[in-house]
Amino acid sequence: QRTQTHALTHTMRSPACRIGASMLASDLAAMAADAKRVLAAGSDYLHLDLMDGHFVPNISWGPPVVKALRKHTKGFLDCHLMVSDPAAWVDAIKDAGGDQYTFHLEAAVERGTDVAALCAAIKSSGMKVGVAIKPGTPVAELEPYIALIDMALVMTVEPGFGGQSFMADMMPKVSSLRAKYPDLDIQVDGGLGPSTIEAAAKAGANVIVAGSSVFKGADPAKPIAAMRDAVLRAQGVAPPPKPPPAELTPQEKLKREVGYRAVDAHVRNGMVVGLGTGSTAYYAVERLGQKLASGELSDIVAVPTSVRTEEQARALGITLATLDTHADIDVAIDGADAVDKQLNLVKGGGGALLREKMVEVLAKKFIVIVDESKLCESLGPSFAVPIEVTPFCVHSTMRKIGKLPTMAGGTPRLRTGSVATNKPDGEELATTDNGNYIIDVSFDAPIGDAAAAAAAATPCASAPATNASE
């Protein structure tokens, strides 16, 4: 009778579908940027594999890396402990910012650990509890602990290395768990992607870990959406409808009109185009994609200035390159945060300052799109001057900038919180797409000589101001 009741409950309500990105497949030298990229693409959580070289024949990272990543994201951190002593790391993972602690049943049993006590310790720390089993472990060995855990993880590869092939013969384990425990979160990990998700979804898995299929493609949003749709279909749940496009405000309509006009007037076949970053540049990129799709333009190569712009351009089918191969830019299109009467300008309200400057300084023609609110008599008071600097000796660099004669009257401070705004909105130092910091220099009075200030600041970091050709 109990089983029958559970089955009826399952037909009415299924556990939530969650798709997670396995950070083991990310660019480990840019983990924070990759984490932000996949979360923006629709990933519901980040899956972190911690390996000690004993339980599995590989070493990945430990709590310090979890702690470092936590500084850059508020995303849910699902920590998968592939370690020989799972009870030893609970406090460290909690202190590092982990949200869920998944340990291997095999490791706990071999160590003689009290599994029930370990589950209780994890819960008392405030983290969720997950228990994982390897492909060779019968699912029956997991069942005595189901009432103590939040999630069961059925490995679909041998733990220890990414990029392995999905083991479809693990699906009977998932089906068995789903039949008996309709409301349990069941996670599968290993070889998951759009080509293998159907088997896992039909078996009843609702929490998916995907690595290579998410990180190795051009657009992580596509495999994430495909896997989500497969799980929802298997649950009999209609995928959420795409929201209708929001009505543009009058200001946004003007941005779109001018962004489109910049492409129409200045981009020709065969050009190398620098793609700026921000709300204004967004419409120029959109227009470029439209004209390539319609055949009005061809043989265009674009150099994006940020991760966000790169993702938008890839989604539109625009051919991309870097300055390594295409350093001669025919035209660059971007916005600005302040422009004076001599066409000196300040950029850097967002987090792509150095990349934007590197691309735009190489452009034969630089189209700057601003509205009247960005025009000023002189640079300085209307918008703090941002200077991108390396993390190394950042406080020394900030002191040197503050002592520059051409920056007299300026008050430098390190940007904190979101990198996309120069208004402090957090305690952690803001990090650019290049992994650098930004020093914002505020002025009460106009900068006497913007060009001289830019030249003086260049040895310290990227110059704060440049001159637009149009």
C-alpha cells in the first residue's frame, strides 16, 4: 500500500530537474570566469570533484580551491568528495562555502566510518547530504541510508577522471531507486550530454552532472537546455515557455537604432570588426548577425572584447578570432561612459576594460555610441576613471597612481562587488574577464590634461582615457 501511494505521488509531482556543470572540464586557469559563463547559460549548480589520489588514482583540488571559487559566485556548490576518509573534510568544505557534501559509500565502509553519524554531521553543518556509489556497487547497499540523505549519486563512469563514456548499464540502478523513492533527488555523473541524456532521464534521474558536453562546445546554453528538456519530458512536465520579448524602453529603442546604423554605415564585406561590450554594443552585434544571416554581409571576422560578447556573437553564427591572428581591425563599435569636447573618452564601467582598449586602439576606425548624458565639458567629475591593473602588488600600484601629477586631485579605490558597476556593491574585489582588478579614480574637479593622464598611467596599467576618431 505504501509503494502504491508513492507511485501515485510521483505521477502528480516529480523532483525538480537540475542541470549542473562539472568544473573538472572547465578551463582550470579561468575557473571563475567559466563558472560565471555556465551559470549565465542556465546551469543550476556547479559540481566540484575533490580527489585525494587514494580513493581514486587522480588528484584534483581541495577546500582552498572551493573557497577561492566561492568568492566569485553565489551559485550552489555541489562538492563530490572522492577521498579515502570522507568524515575528515566536512568542516573544511563547509568553511570553504560548499552547499552540498557528497561522499562515496565505498570509502566510508572501507574506513569503518559510521555512515549514519557522518550524514548527521554533514546536516548539522548546514550542508545537504549526498551519497555516491561506484558502478560496481549494488544499489541495495545504498538503500539503508536513503532516509538520511538529500540525494543519491549513481556514477555512470568510474570515478577519478573526466571525459569518460556514459555507462548505460547503470540505468537499472536509477530505475530501481526511482520506483521505490519517487521524491528522492537522483543524480547521475559521467558521460552525460544531449546524446546520452534520454536514457538517464527515462530511468528517472533528475539531477544531471555534465562536463565535457557543456564546456567543450561553443555555446553551453544549448546542451544545458537540451538536457533539461529531456528530463522534463521524461517527467511528463512541459518545458517552461520562452518569455515573450520585452517591450523596449524609448532609450533602448534609440540604442538599437544607432547600433544598427553603425553597422549599416561602416561595416562592409571582408572586414575585421571589433565587437565592444555593453548594452549599446549589444545591438551592433545583433545587427551584424542579422546581416550575415540574410546574406547582406559576408566574409566578416569579428574580435570580441568580452566573454559576454563572445557568447552573443557565437549564438548568432558570427565567425570569431583574436588579436593573435587578426590584429588589423577595420572598424570597432562600442559605447563609452564619458566623452569630453575633445573626444577624449572614458570606458570601463563594465568588466572588459583592457580587452576593449586593446581591440579599439588597433582599429582604423572607432565608432563610439553615446547619448547626451555621457557628454561632458571635461573628463573627471562625471565618471570615475577606471584603470585595470594586475593583482600583483595592487596596493603599491594604487599608491603610485594616486601620486601621479597628472592625476592630482583624484582619489583611487579598488572596485569591489560586481565588476559591471563602479558603485561598491560587495566586499570582495571585482575581477575582470582577464582576472585583473580595477582601480577607480574619482575626481571632484576636471582632469587638466586627459591625454597626459593616460600616458602617465600607462606604465602602471591600462590607460584610463583614449581618443575617439569619430
